[in-house]
Amino acid sequence: MRPNTCSADWLCIDRHRLRLSPWAARIAGRLGGACEAALGARLHSQTWIRYRLSLPRGEPSPAVPTPVTQAFIDALAAHPWRDQPQVRTALTLWRHGLRGGYVWLLDGRPLCMQWLFSHHDNHRLQHLPHWAGMYPPLAPDVGQVECLLTLPVGLRYPGGAAVPFAHAMFRLAASRGMRQLITHIHETNTAARRWAQRTGWTPYGRTHRWHFDLPLLRRHYVYLHRTAPPAAPTAAPAVTGHQQS
């Protein structure tokens, strides 16, 4: 069966994926909520907002996305920002064999970086340690962007480099035959959520991640991807960079 990441609900446990009916997803959500109430601190939970964006779109942009290379990864590993979550994620993705990273270089200096996944990446994403369940299978006409990071030079770019780079990535995805993009942003990252909606993204659901601090279950992670509309974000703090995951 052809996967439909955008309009479907999914239950993912480690590397195993199960497409759910809306009814089954509601039941799974209630069970997850009941477990949170019953187990308290023994159940660690996180929630991300799911976003989608229709292609082709993207305003003309001065940004030119360039594929990430091994030399860039080596420089990133030595960068003062190497402990930033997006940088750690980028290094993990590259070491896992994923090659969908793009960077905007201006005069040889990096301004922005982001990853673009396609259905060709489904197998590797399914085998990511700890985070495999975060990625339901992508259809051939759907892409997923993640790990948008504005580097120090990009922060000094007039107006900020993130918006022109995002539009350039939209155009790149459309040129690769993608008709829709998806992404996810942690529910507490209200600044990034507001930024996403300003750049054309529409919220369409939530992803819940549960990790049980119980014998026999500690090695496993449960993800429930739902299409129920999320609540509107509240007031956001000032933005100095953009983190989507």
C-alpha cells in the first residue's frame, strides 16, 4: 500500500510502523493519556506539532542550497555551535548515511543548513537509533524538512537568512517532483511555530513520543502520529535561530 504520511495516523514502535484508522488513533491517544496519568514520572512524554506545505511554491530567493559534503560535516563537528541540538542532529543523520543535507554558502561561509528527506530515505530513517518511530514512510511526492539552523553569519544577514533559505528549499523540493512538504516542531517551541506559519506552513496534527521507565520497556520508544488539529500557539519569546525538531 502506498504510504500517505500527511493524511494518515500512524503508530510507530521503534522500527515498526502501523497505519491507523482515525478511530484507532483516538483510542491509542486515550490509552497514552491514561498511561501518563497512571505512571507519572515513570513515563516520559514529548509532543511535536505536525506541519504541511503545498508545492510548488517559494518566492524568488538569493539563497542557493548546496548539498552538504564530508568537508562541511567535519567543519561543523569543530564549530563552536557543535553542541546545538540541530548540529548534533545533522552529525547523527550524516553518520547514519543520510545525504539530504543542504547549506547556503555565501563567500564560502555557511549561513543556513537544513535536511530534506524523500521516499528514497525511508529505509535509513526507519533504522535510526532511538528516533526511527519519528518518521512514518514518505510517499514519492512528499518530502520532509528538518533541522533548520541559522548559523552566526546567517544571523547577521539583512533581515535574517532563514526566510530566503526556506523559500529556496521549497523551490528545490518542487524541482525534485515533490508536491508537498511536511515537518514537525516541538510544541514548546512557540517561536519556531509562529515562524513556520508566517512562511506558509499549516499545522495538521501532533506527534506524541512515549518512553516507559519500566523493566523490559526501557529500550523501546512509542510514537503516535495523529492528524487532529493542534491548538493555536501562545505568545512566543524572541527568536535568535530556528529549531524545528
